[in-house]
Amino acid sequence: MNPIQAVVLDLGNVLVFHDDPILFQRMSAWGGAEPEHIRKRMLELWDAINRGDLADDDLRRVICEVAGSKVPMEAGPFFELWNSHFRVHHAILPMVEALLGRVKLVLLTNVNELHWRFVRPLIPMFERFDDLVVSCELRMAKPDPEIFQATLARSGLRAEETAYFDDVVRYIEVARGLGINARVFTDAPTFRTQLAELGLMV
């Protein structure tokens, strides 16, 4: 195996946790729709949201309709509700910090503009990453192979020298199909072990 020259990290449930049931419960409490109805509708919408096809006032209107209200919430309260389910995964941050300067460090995330605006300031270390590949900015999203190829090309990475960590098995499979050393992320201790297996001690 070639020495790992770059580590690419997913955002959700890797660097930050997103507790979607909490979000759906809070949407339900505000708009009145059942959480299970909200969950099913959101499954249909996530791809368009992550690609930036549904954004800004249109996003707020549609999400409020999914929650059960024909009258959209004001922008400020909506921003708070829409981001109320995030928390930083503090246990992993020292390991990521230990990688800085040793390998290229890249974020690859499916995320919409409002979530990204909320989450980015929570992890100041992002400013020290070599690249931040954000789906809504590229107008493409995982599992499209193109977003993985764009990630490699933007940072001048070779697939066989790149490690990728994501909690979604389907995304890992696509990355592996492109020759990337992809690993399913589960928790911080396992992440440390996986890095060691790749020759990166943290």
C-alpha cells in the first residue's frame, strides 16, 4: 500500500453529530406534523437540499410545510430550529489536530448552506484544513463519483494515497471503487486504530 498522503473526512456523525430524530421532534412540536411523516418527507428532500437545488427562502418554505405549517417561520427562528440537532464530536478533534501538517487534510461533506453556516464556526480547525469540499457549493453530492473525483483533483490527491472516512457505507463503497483507501467511521477509538493501520499514529 502506498503511504497515505491525505486524509479526507466526512462532517456529519464524524466531526459533528446530527441527531435527526431530535430535529424531527422539534419540527413536529412547531408545525404539528408527525415526526415519522417528517422523516419520510425529509428522505425525499435531502439530496436536493444537499446539492443546493433547494435553498434560501424556498428551503425555509418547504421545510416549514413538511413540519405542518403553510406559514413559514421567520428566518432567525428557522435558522435556530434547523440547526438545533448538532453537537461537536470533541473526542475526535485531538486526533484530527495531530494530522495537521503531516498529511493533506480535506473535508468532504453533503451539507446545505444553512447547516454549513452554523457548523463551520464550531470547529475553528477548519481554517487549517487544506480544502473544504461542500456539496451545496459544488452542486453535486455523495454518492456521485464526480464529487470524489473533484475532491481528489482540487487538492492534487492520488486515490491510492488518500484515506477517506465516512459513516455511510454506500459512500465508502463508491470511494473504494475509485481506488481510495476508504474506511467506515464508527467512533473515535476505532478511528485511531484505523489511522494506525494506515500508518498514521495519533
